[in-house]
Amino acid sequence: MYFRGQKFLVAGISRSGESSARFLLARGAKVFIYDDIISPAIRAAMDVLISEGAVEVTSSAYAQSVEECDILVLSPGIPIDNPLPVAFRRAGKLIIGEEELASYYLRATAIAVTGTNGKTTVVSMTDKMLKDCGYNSCACGNIGEPTLGKVEKLGFDDFAVIEISSFQLETLSSLRPHIAVVTNITEDHLNRHYNMENYIFLKSRLVRNLRESQYAVLNYDDGRVRAFASLTRARVVPFSMHEKVDGAYIEDGVFMYRGERLFACGDLAVGGVHNIYNALACIAIGCILGLDREKMKDSLSSFKGVKHRIEMVAELNGVAYIDDSKGTNVDATLKAVESMSQPTVILLGGNDKGYDYEPLFKGLGDSRVIHAVLYGENRYKLLSAAVGCGYENFSLCRTMKDAVMLAKNYAREGQCVLLSPASSSFDEFSNFEARGDEFARLVTDGIKVV
């Protein structure tokens, strides 16, 4: 791509948008920047970019930019059916995302991970495993720093372990990682993708472009993911907890890879069935790459987990407070609930993503959850689902602060309070990290119970 001869409109000045604009400006491109929601942080970022040569486009003038600009670089936060990308598409112009732009220039060996749940953990586990085996590796993409910010820092001998969301897949078509991993597919983001068929298709895009020399690591126990094997030319390496597959699997409580015994499942420092699956995916990656088995074992066994994913915050008056703010969909929350070993009060709610919540309350009925505190923007939809399932052990309140206070009232010594909202954070918070941090603050600061 010849940057000096192209005009780019970067829409959405989030981390990825800011990274894209800076990358393009450094290469002499004419860069226009636009955001329809300008927070103080975004305003500050835009001002810096303007000082470096970018041109701000106002909401009243962006139609003109469609005529003037050649390429739209779209933030993952802006849907592909937003009027701006629709206008670019109608004009017959290219629409890409930051990950697509990064894929043009990435020299490092790429390992890309998508799926509804487990992406961040698999990326973090894999990044740690590669580093512990002596390689220069970087976790990037939907986790940490945008991939585009790393392309010039990573050479041919390095690894980029990239988390890819369905939002990013809307504008990503050129990335062909050496290893693509699909962890699972359950209902998520239907408020954006409309239906499961669209969501599943987007997830399949990561493996559709793979070549015969590349690898697709697929969750065999998930029927939707297993079906991706017929959509790719790559070498398929399945992983399973229930079947002896031609890949990574469990036999008599031991992690196996194609008949090779590796180490006991009980050696993992993190608990839960979901982490067994995460480790299986990482084992498949490590074995494909030919990593030292003993170093792999030591690395995976010492992995302590991901922040905001079933993370112990504090124990107060004999009650354990656990942050699972990353549990933003029904499946993730049910997996968090499965990992609870004591009676649990759960905090549910936030911004609705288009879910049917009845499966959630049916699952809670057979779990260690003794009470659910429903809060947030979608609290009445959660209430309706609970009543529809005959689930009676719940309270209703408005904010997360109210929910934490109620949970402190209900929980007794030897029990747990679990924040696992099964909802996005955007009613009260900018992201799930901010929500988890606020939960920890409310717990440790000690909301007074009266």
C-alpha cells in the first residue's frame, strides 16, 4: 500500500483507532479522524493526533469525507452497518480495521485466537508459555496493545499471539496466522450481529483463509466449532475433554497429545472445566510448534489466571469476593458458577447484549448459587427471565454499588460473592475492566451495611 498517495479516514479514536492514525501519519499518509462520541480521553487523543498532522472531521461534515477519502479504517466499536461504513461501501471504497492493516506488515509468526469465551486466557497462557520456552512473544489484538503498535517491534523469529473478537472479524480478511484457535461458540453480541448465523460466520472467517501449511486448532466438543474443520484447507488439530482425538485430549486425568502423556490435569494452578479446555488449546499450540515439553508443563502449571476472570478480590468476615467482570455472556457466567465450591451470592446485570436469559436461571437452579442480585440497565429483562423459569431467590436494585451492598447483606461466613454479570458493562462503565476495578474498590473500601 502506497501511503503517500492515499487518504484515510480513521473512524473511532479508541486504542486501535489511535494506533492506526499514528501508524499512517508516520508513513506520510493524509489522515482524517472522526469519532461521534468524544469523551475527555478521546478529545485528548485527537488533539495529539491533530498536532501530528491529522485533520478532524466533524459529525456534520463526515459525508464529504466519504467523497474525499480513499480508505476507511473502522474501529471495532463501530458496527459494519453504521451509516459511515455503509456510505463507504456504496461508494465502492475499501473498509479495513486496525487488525487488517497490521496483517499487511506483520513479520512475526502469528497465533490468532477467537471464540466466545476463553480467548484472553488462551492468549495469556500461550504468551507465557512461549516466553518461558525462551521466545520473544507479545500478547496483542483485543488484549493489551493493538497489533499495529507491535508490527515493527517483532521480527521473523518472534511470535504475535493475537486475540481476535467478532467485532474485529467484521473488517479482517487478510490475516493468515500460522495457528488459528477457536475456543468455543455460544450466544453473544446478538444486539450487534442480529442472529447466531451471522455470529458463527464471522468466527469462521479466521479459519477460512488458512493454507495447507497452517493449522486450525478447534474445540472438538463444541459442535459449531467442530464443523469448521470442513471450512478450512489447514491441518486441523482438535482438542477435547471427552474424546480421544488426533490432537490434545484427556486420558485418566492426564493431558495427552497424540498418544504422548504430558502432565496431570491436577497440576494446573487454576481450577474449573473451562481452564482444562484453555490448557488443552495451549498444549495443541505448543506441540505443533515443537516446544520443550517440560518447559510447557512448568509454564502452564504455574499460570495464575487472568485479571477479572474468576479472580479473588478479598475475604472479609469469612466471605470470599470474586471478580468475574469478564463474564459478559450467559455461557461465561455459567462456567464461573460451575467453578464455585461454596454457597454463592451472584451479581448479574449491566447492558443487554440481546440474550435469552432463561438458560442462565435454569443453570443457576442446579448450582451452588443461593441468591442472585439483579442490577443495571437490563435488570427487568433478567427479572422477567427469572420469573419465567420459576427462579425465586433474587433481589432487584439499580446500580452495581447497590448490588454489592445487598450481596454483603445476604452472604454469610463460608460463602462467596461472585460478580459475573452475564452482560456488558456499558450502562455504568467504559469496559469490563473498569467494572471489575470498581467492584474491587467497593469491596475493599467496605460499603457500610446498615
